[in-house]
Amino acid sequence: MADLLAPDLDGADIQGSVETNGLTLAYEQFGHDHDPALVLIMGLGTQLTGWPDAFCRALADNGLRVIRFDNRDIGLSTKIRTATRHDSPRKAFLKAWLNRPIDAPYTLEDMATDTVGLMSALGIHRAHMVGASMGGMIAQLVASLYPQRVLSLTSIMSSSGARRLPRARFKVLNRLAKAPKRNDPDTVARHMARTMRMIGSPDYGRSLDDWTSEIRRNVKRSYYPPGTRRQMLAVMAAPSRVDLLGAIECPTLIIHGKADPLLPVKHGRHTAKVMPDARYEEIEGMGHDLPPRLLPYFVTLITELVESSESPAPR
């Protein structure tokens, strides 16, 4: 396979929305309805466009019906508005350090239910799950709470949620807590691009201009910081998934970068440890992003996992 995926200029084959779990979820599809379904779940504060078109197209070209969607509270999906007051991110960080319960407006389990509802609305009974970061946590929950709906699980740069795993570096947390000085697209894009340069892959680095250009397009599609804050609370309030992960029986792939400063590599290693039958791929020089140069390799890994899940078990 080539070192880079060819850019797809036509975007998704289908764009639409579904009603489920009391929400409207925006989604896009690459590929044909009759192909095996693969659902992509994106991470904290990131729209469906966080899954590059070329990546989605390459998976579809391997015979998959690829679905990417905006989680609740982000992109073009329903924004959660409630009159009830919840913890601020700053207060939640303090509670996390003190191991006290965090008051969040919804849970990662709720977001897993959203994912299954999306599948049902699209007529998908079973699917291959791929999640990145927070999306990996949601995919893990779908596989554990709804095992009859999941054919395989790929968890990228995510975590088991076990306590005592190393936290992100302080300078990273400090950077994530900062807001842009203004809310115009250019200022927001430059601010977020600097953040991605900090947490991204040092050995597969993208330029600041490249990040800024991509993020500017995404900001113009949607920019909603309150949703990101609420998603952050859901992540911080989530209990350990260790016991749930140990019971997952579908074919599983864990991908983690050795240079990840947000979820250090021990998160990936521990996830693989509690899932003894999972394949673990640790990538030197990968941080907390999806480097374009690695995407062809990810397509190969995911396609191999899909094929293994469809092969008859040995007698």
C-alpha cells in the first residue's frame, strides 16, 4: 500500500441524520448498504470530520459500509441543554485528583447507547466498531454492554479507565484548559492547531499551517465549546472498564502511540493486558492524533481484523 492515502475530493456517499435516544445524530456513509458495517466513533470535542475522507474511502474500498457520525453535543448533532448545574471542568479535575464522584450531565454509557441507536436507525444489526480516544472508550462500552451488536473492536489511543494509570503531562492539561482569545474561525483554528501540535505525533508531525487549515474548515462547520466541556465531564466521571473489558469476546485490536502525551502509552498497554486475546500494536513516534502517514497501516490492520472476525472459528 502507498505511504499516503489518495485524497478523496467527493466526500461521503451519503449525508444525513437519524433520530434516536431523544437526539438527532448527524452521520455520513462511505460505501454500499449491502457491505459489512463499520462504525467510526470520534473522540472528545471532535466532529465526524476527524476521520479523514481518504481513510473512510480506503476502508470502503476494502468492502465495508463505513459510518462516521457526530457524537451528541458536537458537530451537527443535538446539543444537550439542561437547567441542572453540573461540575465545571476545573472542579471536576480537582475532584478527580481527590477521587471524588464527578457530577456530569450524561455518561459514556449514554453515548454508547447513542451509537447502538444510530445503528438501529440505519438498519444495522451488527457492526465492526472503531473508536479513537474517547471514541475508543465508547466503542469498548458498546462491545461490552451490547455484545450481540459488535463483530469486532478497534480501540485507538484510548484507555481501560483503570485508576492509577499515569495522567497527562501538566503542560498538556494546562494547554487544554486554555480558551482562544477570540471566537472567530481564524483565531480558534490557530489556537487549536497549536494544541494539536503539542499532543500530536512527533515522528509523523504535521505542520502548524496544515493543522490550521484543517481545523478552520471544521470550525466553520461547527464550533461549540460547551459540548466539549460536557463530553470531558463524561470522560472524567467514567468508572474503570477493566471488568467489562475482560469479558469482551469479539476479535479486538488495540493501537497506541508510544509518544502519546495525553493518554500515555501505559493506557494502551494496560487495555491490552486486561484483554488477553486482543492484538496490541504499539507505534513508535505516534502521539495523540491520526497521522496521515500511518493511516494506510491502520486500514490494513482494521481490514485484517474484520477478515479474521468473519473467518470460521477453528474446530
